[in-house]
Amino acid sequence: MEVKKHEMPTQAPEVRAHNFNEVALGYSEEIAVAEAKRCLNCKNSPCVSGCPVNINIPEFIGRIKERDFGGAMQIISKTSSLPAVCGRVCPQETQCEAKCTMGVKFEPVGIGRLERFVADWYNSKPSSPTDKVNSNEHKVAVVGSGPSGLTCAGDLARKGYEVTIYEALHTAGGVLAYGIPEFRLPKKIVAQEIETLKSSGVKIETNVIIGKTLSVDDLFEMGFEAVFIGSGAGLPRFMNIPGESLKGVYSANEFLTRSNLMKAYEEHPVTPIMKGGKVAVVGGGNVAMDAARTALRLGAEKVYIVYRRSLEELPARKEEVEHAKEEGIDFRLLNNPIEILGYRDEENPRNPKNGFVTGMRCIKMELGEPDEQGRRRPIPVEGSEFTLDVDTVIIAIGTSSNPLIKNTTDGLEVNRRGGIIIDEEGLTSRKGVYAGGDAVTGTATVISAMGAGKTAAKAIDEYLTEK
């Protein structure tokens, strides 16, 4: 029995730092089968309890052992609409793999890597038409084509509902399309998953902003009997420090959206994003890692991660942190920005360089007592201020729910952070309106958003069945 999980083949750091090709190359059939054989096939299946969408993990891994990869895909597809996505971006180390019995003494089974292998194997084969379920004549509208919306729509379509997804942008996929870089989640993978969903009967309308183009009330008047809001968390948070309005300061949301939707990952992109220079990314989550590694690939000569806590408190996935370090990202931990500095030509205010970033003043931090979440609270060290020489600053400290829908929908209650308030089944304060994902929680994981979409789909089905 192998005590360590099989390594994931990757591009060499010195190569991948200069291209947008996928970093992780995926398991071969032989490696996948060998990894699957590490599974103990526990009777109580603790790994399943760690999966927000309840994939039957031992059963699909058992099929891999038998080289029945098609059968493995059938098992995964019973509960997951986005296996190729989840296998790449979900934090399995804190979910299913954290519950793996092998992980008690050794390394857990590479569940996420096996899920990715199965999905990629399936997607590499000629596609066959999906059998559509006969319509039950109930219509449901889904707001947003991110992971929660796609999951809710997929689950309802499998039950015969006529589902239409409304997406504000010109490309479907939500955060999967605009928020996650090409080197972590190729756009063709997202497109394949969406096409599979559309083949099951789900309709997708792009360039429709709910709250502007149409309202939630309009959707009900159009004959929809229930609405699921999975609009994500598109409102960036800032630090409210001097200089955040200078040219050269981005929210990570804007920076990654520009990079993805304007195709900066192509060989000769025509994309108005920073080129060269020195970049500071403020934050320590997965989005911060994505922004820093994207900036590097766009030609930055130096990229810093500036985070106010230590490595132990860094919220990003361990794998993403390791990849960033291998690629040369400079981690400035226990540091916090206090001001963004800019060049100002007082004698010539029309100078095109007027107002551009020239640096960022920071202060060193030390960790004090734990806060309400159990993390040690960062405390400024008096007299430790210093200036970091940068000309681009990317703020990646989280996002909040876009206020557009709540401001245009009567009877929709939200919390103090703007998140839509729901009950345990995803029902909002308005009858027939459900919500889930980042629109409720703020920035969270893809798989947790999918779990919320799945919960809401079940509740919508029960509501309309009883109606």
C-alpha cells in the first residue's frame, strides 16, 4: 500500500510562470488506477460526509480500480454537474480528503485528482446526445450562471423542470469564466460543462442584468413559478486607506475579469492591463494567489503578496501557495498597507502620469490574542513603517454581494454585509424566491456554492410539487 498520494504531474515552474497553460497536467490512466487502489473502501464512507454535493466517492473510485472510467463518471454525474471544475479548484484537503481514513496515518487518497481524471477522460471521448427528461411543465428562473446557479439548474432539469438561466455578462460561467485564471481552470473546460448542461434542456440568456434589464417581479410575470438567485459576490471590498483611487490600483475582481474575459491568456492579446513593472497584491486567499500569478504571466518583473498574518493563517489552498512560491512570488507576511503613494505633477496637472501609483507604505505586524474566529489578531508594530517600490496594487481582501438585486426586489431581507438572508433550505424572505452561494455568504468556495444550489433545487422541487 502506497502511503503517499501519487504526485500530480505539472509544468516546470520556470516554464509555467511565463505562459497561461494549465499548471497541473492530470493523472494518466496508470497513475489514476494506482491512486484508486489506495482507497480502503470504508464501510461508513467518511469522505462522503465531507463533500458538499454528496458524491458517492468510494463507489466511483471502485470503478476506477476496475478501469470502468465511464461507470465512474455515471456515479459522479448523479450528484455533481461540474466534475471537471470541482476536480481542479475545490479545496478537497479541507473537505472530502480531510475525512479520508487513509489520512489518519498517511496521506489521504487524491480524491480531487481522481475526480478530475474521470471528468477529463469522459470529455475526451465523442459526446453522445443527453437524454432529456420529459417536461413537468413547471418553469424556474435562475439568476447567475456561476457554480450555484449551474448546479441548481442542472438538478432541476434532471427532474423535468424548464429552466432558464439569466447571466449579466456576455459569457456564461460566472466566477468560473471570469474569476479563475486559465492556468488553473481552462475556459474550454467551463465551456464543456456548460454545453453538457444545455444539452439537458437548460436555456441560458446572457447580457441580462436582473435588477436592470429585468426584475424579479418581471420573471414571475413571465410565467416562472420560482426564482433562484445565485448572482455571486461581485462587489469588491477595499481597505479605505489613502491612495486607493490612484491609477494602477485594481480590485482583484476587476483585474481577473479583465484578464479572463478580454482573453489576456491568448498569445497576442489586445488587453488594456498592466504590462511589466512591480506589483503588490494585498490579501492571502485563493483570489490573491490567482491575481499574483496572473500578474507574473502578464509580464510583471516582480510580484509581492502582502498579508497581515503569518503563513500558518494564510487562507489560500496549500497547493496554490506552493505553486506561487515556486514561480517566484515574493511573500511579505506580517505586513499591512497603510497608504498607496502616487506621482503628482502639481505644475502640470494634465500630465498623463499624474495620479499613478509609485509605491505602497506598509507597517509590520505581530500576532496577538485569537479573534472570534480563532485566528490570532494582527497588531501593528510601532515605528516599523516602510515603503514597497511598486507601480501596481491589486486589492484582494474579499467581496460582498452586489446590492442591485436586493435594491430592486421588494421583500428581500439582507444582513449587514448585504448577503441575502435564507433559511436552511435556501428560501429567502420572499415566497418562491430562493438564493445560495456567494450572494448569501460573500466570497466562498466553488463547491460550497454548488452545495447551496443543490439544496435550493431540492427545496424548489418540493415547493412546486406541493403547489
